[in-house]
Amino acid sequence: MNFEFSEEQNLLREQARGFLADNCSMKVVRQALESDSPFDADLWRKVAEMGWTATVIPEEFDGLGLSYLELSVIADELGRAVAPLPFSSSVYLATEALLAYGSPEQKQNLLPRLASGEIIGTFAMAEVKGEGAINTTGTDKISGTKLAVPDADIANICVVVVKSDQGDGASLCLVDLDQAEVSKEVVYTLDPSRSHANLTFNSASAELLGKEGEGNAAVENLFNRAAVLFAWEQTGGADTALEMAKEYALGRYAFGRPIASYQAIKHKLAHMYVNNTLARSNCYYGAWALNTNAPELPLAAATARVSAIQAYYYAGKENIQTHGGMGFTWEFDCQFMYRRSQLLAATLGGEAKWQEKLVTALETQAAA
Amino acid sequence: MDFSDSAEEAKFRAEAAEWLQANAPTDDEIKGLDEMAQAKLWQKRKVDAGWACIRWPKEYGGRGATAIEQVILNDEQSKVKSPSTQFFSIGQGMAAPTLMTWATEEQKRRYLPKLASGEEIWCQLFSEPAGGSDLAALRTRAVKDGDDWVINGQKIWTSGAHYSDWGILVVRTDPDVPKHQGLTYFFVNMHSPGVEIKPIKQLSSASNFNEVYFTDVRIPDEQRLGAVGQGWQVALTTLMNERASIGGTRSAGQAQSLLKLAATLEIDGEPASKNKAVRSRVADWYAKEAGLRFTGYRSMTAMSRGEVPGPENSIGKLVAAPMAQDLASFALELQAQAGVIYTPLDESFDNMFQHNYMNIPGGRIAGGTDEIMANIIAERVLGLPQEPRVDKGIPFSDVPTSGGKS
């Protein structure tokens, strides 16, 4: 039994945590939230220099050729720092889509630039509130509008889900966002430390990514993979919320003693700890399944995702509650985790969707 | 990160599996024996061959095995059909570690081997009507008389008192000092004159616990563990092991059992397993169970590396017990009218959720209530301060109680 990260991976964690403490404090998150600039470009450059964007990209495409366990460690730490970076869009979605479905030319052309952080990628699917019909059409010229695409105003390329009259009814397209036929309308969101934009394609140049009519299967696969990494970010963020609540409760006095000595507060924090621990342990299993391409991945991903969504939501809201009125102010940092938990839950689809996927995976496993 | 055994672990697993399969009592061997006789036969055979209490030192009946080897043995044991040895679990899980830490060498050699072999059974005499979560508020008195102590009072919630030979016992030897300082720890022969045992009928109709009354029971001073007044410290050794042994083993696979049950039932003309509300609950409970299982794997990894498992282990009971209760309640409601049919003492699958529903209220209380477990996590894991205590620093005899002063 070895259900733990290796010494090298733990060293990477220490290094990442130290780097983020120096370069991505809560002050940096606040700057991203309060400023007009859509993200912290300077931090992005530094993160790319550390090689994080290149983690799982093979060496032949100028990547580091490391495993998903290393990427899990980085995701955990970025989540913990509530980093204002397009990392999940570019690395867990766009890069993964290229790795899984890119042609040799597409890989050769884009992966080295994604690895170096020179370009940012993202992923666009939703067109309506909730899950609804995809009406964006075309393969080499696409037209349609995508709603609130994460990091779309700063991204250079986008993997776009388009409608197909073949196969499973959808295809993936690769679109260069730096063209006149793509218009970006920045939207203000729940978490402005991660910018979003509506994307409208007016017969924009595009190319197929993977096979036509296999888009829905590809989305399923990509979302299962991304769900594990999102879950790590969520769990990392939930731990920060717990830590913040704990520090405040220890220092805040009411009725002559620290509020951390009241069972109402202690039990709240104990439950945060329990949720976070369960989510983290499920993330371990997800990381193992992702890294080994195990047939259990759909179940492992959904399990990690469901518990991480719940843990981050609970920790985010109860951290504010523990802070009392101050937690509700702009001045305090509690809002960062409250915002981010909702953002990460929404991207990839929320709790209900992943609960359903979990049970479907259980049934599939029982039938096998 | 992988789930396979190391080479040594694999070798140990193979050995354990081979021995267990070859030596588990056959149906013929246990024919006509009651549960206790079956348990004793199996336990003795295991200990003689070095396959019981394996973590104990050899001279006390064990084989000095590692924690991970214990986990592997448990795993293999669960795959082999054999008599239950649960009668010995309190003695081996709680009394033994306490003896190991606090008894004299001579006592260890006298008591531990018989505890290991199942020849002598031990129970735990801690809780009292006035001392549950606040265990140190216990009031059973011990008064020194020559070389003996004379015990008077009452214990409660004692599992297996009626078949036990020995009991570990915490009593008050000095009521005029603050409560934790006036306690002393003994072990007592359960066959002593003046020990009276009355079973407690639970709301589930079963009787797993007893009240134990002490009337002028004499205990020789050499059966004291730790110094006079040091009983609380000794009791903590026992309690840490209790929580570890009661921990997160409950309810594994319950979410899948619920899904299986739901597939056989209907809601609005559809299988209940296709109902979205049902699926949502199954998903949540499965995620919790999986989280506990993988938390256990992380602990096992720590053990396999020779480390002491971290405090994350302490969440098991706090998560598993309330969850199993909610799940059982939900499963009964799914059965609609049939969900009320209950046969006490029947533990078959058809009665499983009823059985759980009626028994889990005890599980949420025994060995530390949900609330105490949450306090333990808050204080020992997160480092939060204790609630101020109004009984701190004052003599126990001055502490207010439900019935006035102590």
C-alpha cells in the first residue's frame, strides 16, 4: 500500500507553497479582484517560468513530461492560494484537449507555446443558462455565441464545442481567438479575479480537434479528467477557508473569551475539517485514477468532484459566518474563497450533474 | 501512488491467507458449540500459531508484527468464513494496551497471554450514570482497607460484563481534590463477591450492555495500575485505544446497498434507483464512504512507512455513525409501508436497514458521542481551546451535579 505522494512530489509541494506565499499572497488576489486588469500577467509569467504550465506536456513538445500526480500537487497549491490565474482553463482543459485529440501538427504548433505560457487556452461550451442545446455550427468556419467563457478575454486559443449532424451530435473545434471574426464581450462575474467573456464567432476560422461527431464523448472524457484537477483546487481552497476561520476564531474575543472556545464554533470548524479531509482523500484516489488512466476514472472523478464542491462551499460560507460582520465586508479576504468556490463549482457543471455521473458510474461498475 | 503491497507485505499476506484458509474451524468442528465456545476454539488456535494479537511482543502471546501487517491480517481474516471473536475485542483492544503501558512485568506475563488466547475475557468499567461524556465525574468510591481497596458504586454501559473474567475499572479515591486528580485505576476480578451484573434492555430490544453494581468489593492493592490519584492519565491510554478500535469501520458499502435496494423498489411506477432524489443521496453517501476508505488508505500508508497515523483517522466514527443512521432512515422510507416491518435481533439483509436504524443511536454515543468527537477534532487536530470549565480547580465534592452537590 502506497497511497501517498512521493518525496519528490512533496518537495515540489513545498517549493510551490513557498513560491505562492512569496508571489501570490491574498494581497495579490485582492489586486486582481480590484484592478481593471483581467488577471495577474506577471504572476502568470512566473508560474510559466517555474514550468507549471508544462507539467504533463511531453518533452517532445517542450514540456516537462511529469505525471498527473505532480499536476495534482500544483492544483492543490494554486487552489490554496486562490490564485488569480487562467491555469485551470489553459492547463486542465485546453492543454488536455490538445494532448488527447490534437493532430501531430496541432500539437507541434500549440503545445510548446502552451507549455511556455506564451499563449493561454480555454474551453467554451455553454450557450444558455444551464445545460442546453449547442447551436454554434461549422467546423472550419464557425458561428455562434458562447456564454461566460472563463478567461476568454485573455486567452489566445479556445477549444469550442460545436453542433454536428454526425456521430454523437457534437464536435470539438480549435479556434484562434486573435481574429476579427471573434468578438469578446467581457462580463462581470461572481469572481472577477478570474475574468470571463462572452465569445461570438462570426464565421470565424476554426479547425476540427479530433474527429467530427465525437465531441460529446470527448467532452465527457475531458471533464472527467479536469474534474480531478478542479477538485484539487477546490480542496486546497477549502483548506485555506478553514485556516482563515481558525485564525480569526482564535484571535476574536466575545463574552470574555476567544470564540474558538465555544462549541458552536469548534464543531463548525471540526465539520469543515472532516469535509475537507474526505474530499482530499477522494482527490488522492482521483489523482491515482487520472494518472494511471484507470477504468475507475469516471467514478473516482465524480466522487472527488462531489465531495470537493460540497467541502469548498461549506468552508467558504462558514468562514464568513465565523468572521461575523467583518466577514461580510469588502475589506476582509473571506470573499475570495466564497467567490472562487462558486466559480469552480459552476465550470464543468455543478453538484447535481456530478452526483448523477457518480451513480451512473456506480451502476456501470456493478454491471461489469 | 499505488495500491499494491510491497514485496514483504505481499509475502506476509500470502502466508496469512494460507494459514487462515487451512486452519479456520470446519463446520464439523464447531457443530453443537455455542458462539462463545466457537470463538474460544478459534482464538486459541490462532494465538498458538502466532496469528492473533500479532502486534504484541512475543512473550505476551503476539509476534511483534507491524501495524500494516495487522491491517493485512484483518483484510485476509475478513475473506475467510470463521467464528466471530468479538467477545475478546474490548480486552484485547483496550485493556491490553493499558496493561502493556502500566502493569508490572509480572502482571503482563500473568494476564496478557490468557487475554490473547481468549482464555480470560475482559470488560471495561468506566461510564457511570453521572459520568458519561464527562467521564471524570464518576463517583464509584474506593477506600483503602489494609492491603485492599473496598469498592462501592455503580458502573453502566459495560459490554460483555456477564461473560467477563476481569474488568478495568476507574474509581474515585479522593473526592476532596479536583475531579481528575482524585481518580485511581484498577483491574478487578468480575467473579469477586459483591459484583452484581444486570443487563440493560436497549430500545432495539437487544441487550449488549450491562449495569454493574459494586457492594463492598475488595481489590488487592497490587491490582492498581499507576499511582493513587493517577487514574485519569491511565484511563487516557484506554480511551485513545477505544476510539481507534471503534473508529470508521462501520457502514462500508452502505451506499451501494441502498442503490441495490432501490433497484428493487418503485416510486411513481419507476425503479426507485432511477429517481433523482434517491440518486442524489446515494451519491453523497457514497462520496463520504469513499472518503473514509481512502483516508484509511492514507493512514495505512503512514503505518507502512513506520509512521504513526495522523489525526485524520479520528473522523471515522463521527462521519460513519450519523451517516449510517440517515441512510437507514432513508432506506426504510423508500420501502414505504413495508419499511415499518421489523424483526428485532434479525441481522439478515432484508432486515439490515431496520436493524441499523434501531441500533445506530447507540453507535453515535458509545466510545465518545458525536459532540465529543467533534471536540476532539477541534482541540487535538485544529488546536482550538477547551470550553472554560466551572468545575476546574475545585474539589470534586463541591462540584454541582444534577442531584445537587457531589
